Amino acid sequence: MGNLRRVFLAGFLLLLPLAVTAFVVGWSVTFIYGFVGPGTVVGRFLTSLGLGFSSSSFAAYLIGILMVVGLIYLLGLVAIVLQERLQDALDRIMRRIPLVGTVYDLSRRFVSMVDRKDADGLQSMSPVWCFFGGEPGGAAVLALLPSREPVMVGTQRYLGILVPTAPVPIGGGLIYVPEHWVSAADIGMDQLMSIYVSMGVTPPKAVMQPAAVPGP
């Protein structure tokens, strides 16, 4: 009976990474399809682009996708030559728009962290541990720290943290917590992303003694 259980467990552990990968990929495809599928606003726009080339709505949808992909590719070619000028111009335009500029700036910082090309983005936004209720004994959450500049709420210093969602960590919640709840996480951006994408199957490193977040 013990050998049977051991063999079954070995097979289960062998298939578990494949099952988790299939689930994450399937969830991501469903999530994306919900935004760009034929029945969505984006999907109808793509279909309208391709209707001039085919009377079939599905074929027009596929043609619309190819047209957008081709446009993105052409923009990429232009961006390689004029990358800095185009990016600076786009940044100036987007950051002047109320509210939209704030969202755009946050998105740019996030992308720069993943891309590892913007040193300022890496310094201004970093992985941290947040111990809700205080450490030790508080619930530990891996989060992103957009700014080390504290916000005064009454007489107490607070820090704003971004808690990503799993398995698609590009969303999440912004929470202001007491400054002493936040400690620097000794992990890289890649590991933080892999933890959230795997929904915790890839565990973080053990936390021996959290280091305080350096001030501004």
C-alpha cells in the first residue's frame, strides 16, 4: 500500500507543474479573449477593419488582428530608429492628461522594471514585504513600493504599496500602510512576477530578518 501511494504521489508531482501551467495559460487566454474577442468593443473594431477585405465576420476579425499586428510591427521598426524621441514625446503628451497621466506614469514604471532598462524606474519601484498588523506575527504580503516618500496621515507616516493580483500581476490594489509595516524584500522583479504568475506554486525565499526600507 505504501509503494502504491508513493508511485501515485510521484505521478501527481510530475503532472502538477504541467497542470498549473495549463491552467495559467488557459486563464490568460480566456482573460485576453474577454477583452479582444469578436463580441467585445475591441473585437468589433477589429472586425470593422477587415470587412473591406472579406464579407465573413470571422475572416474580417482575423484580418483586423493581422492589420493591427502589422501596424505594431511597423511602429516597432520606427521606434528602434527614433525610440528616445518618440518615447519622450509620448510621455509628455500622456502625462499632461489629468488622471490618465497618473495611470500612464505608473504603467511606464512597471514596464521599465520588467524590462530592466530604466534604472530610475528600478530605484523608485521595488519589491517589498508588507506585514499587516506589524512584524513579527502579521500577515506577510509581497508587494511593490512605487515611492519611498512617506505620506503623513495625522501624525503617522504611511507608505503606498501596490499588491499585484495572481496569476496576472499587472492589476492589483493600492494600499497605504504604516511605514514600519514595510520591509525591503531580498528578491528580484523576475522572482516576484513568477510567484504571482504561478499563484504561489513558486514560493519566495525564506525571510530571515527583513531589512528596513531606506528613506528618500
